[in-house]
Amino acid sequence: MLKRADGTEQTTYKGWPLYYFAKDQKAGDTLGEAVGGVWFVAKADYAAMIGASPTLGNYLTDASGRTLYYFDKDTAGKSNCAGDCLVNWPAYSAGGTGVPTGVNAADWGTITRADGSMQSTFKGFPLYYFIKDAKAGDTLGQNVGSVWFVVDPAKFTGTTAPAVPAAKTYHVDIKDYSFGSGPLTVEAGSSIVFTNFDDMKHNAVAVNGAFSLPLLAKGESYTITLDKPGTYDYYCQPHKAFMTGQIIVK
């Protein structure tokens, strides 16, 4: 309940003042939905709502009206805010699933953070609160550090951070007691899949200790990822005298 300027009281839900619409004549009418892009039916399960500001226009909020932000250093599907950053900009995780008319439900998603927690995304980009926003309507996080901004659902297309190239996958086929001819050159972060095609069991062990595969029976595979550039010499432990290979990580 809130007290209006004229002294009358008005019922609220999750902090939002509630209204009728003059054109709704009977139960079930929802003619006020999305009028002017700022009036919406009150629902219990919104993942987000829309706030409005004379200077910022429309922007996303949580179901209680608290402003949501994006971090311009994030890339699609990945949060680059951790540690002290996350203390000041807590990750947002939606409690509901509904979205206002005009906002595409398909634009909503989640990512799993490094600590296993879930974070809601809009068009693939993580959403955050700002610790200094104390109440609905506060937008103190706008343009902080020139990298934090409110999300206008009609205009937001992503951040300016360069997209991270998708990691590639390479294959090492173990055949005829060999890892193949010549070294394998890969990009850092790529996946390397070892598959044994021989009847005899084989593995791959890095000379510098960077990786050590279990013994693979015929048809079995094992995947490694090498993030650090360098040259990795390796061998098959049971056949060390003649089964060797090399991976060059750029």
C-alpha cells in the first residue's frame, strides 16, 4: 500500500502500484495490456518488467522494479564480472518466466557461472543489479565506468566486446601403433579427441606432465583441452619406445 500525493491510498504488488483501465468493461478484459509500451497486466510470475525514465526511456527491471544492467565487457553466454565486481554488481537470476508484451520470451535464457550458480541472460548477455540501487526506479548504475548500462529491450543488440571465437575440435586417431604423421597444430583452448582404433590398448602421456590419458580400448575416446601455448611432446606408455606424438598450441 502506498499513500498518493492527494492523501489517498493505493494497493501495490511487489512494489508496483495497481490500476484499472477505463476501457475494460467486464471481467477478463485486458485492453490495457501494452498500452504505450508501459502498461501491463499484473502477473505473479514475471521474469522481468519494464521501467520507464524521461532520460533513459524504457529499461528492464526485475519483478519488483529493481533495475537490471548489462556489462559491456561481457560476451554472449559469458560473464566477465567476478570477485569484487560481482559484489558491486550481483548476478540476477529470475524467479518467474513471464515477460511483458513486446518482449520476446525467446530472448531470455540462463548461464551457469563458474561457482555453479545460475544467472539470467537477455539475448544471450548476463544481467546484473547495482548494489547502490536501493529501491525501484533507481538507476544509479547507468554508465558507471562507461561499461554498465540499463537494458532497453527494444534497442539492445549486445555489447561492444569482441566475440570470442568458438573453440575448435581436433582429432587424433590412434591406428597401427601410431598417432599419425607429423605434429598437430591447434589453437589454445581447442578440444583434442584421442580415439583408439587398434585392438591393443593405448594412451597418451605428455612428457611435461600436462596430460595423461587412461588406457583406451578399441573404440574408446578421451578429450583434452590445452589452454597454454607451447609444444607438447607425448608418448604411449605401453609402447613408449616407438609411439610418440607432438601437439603445438598457438
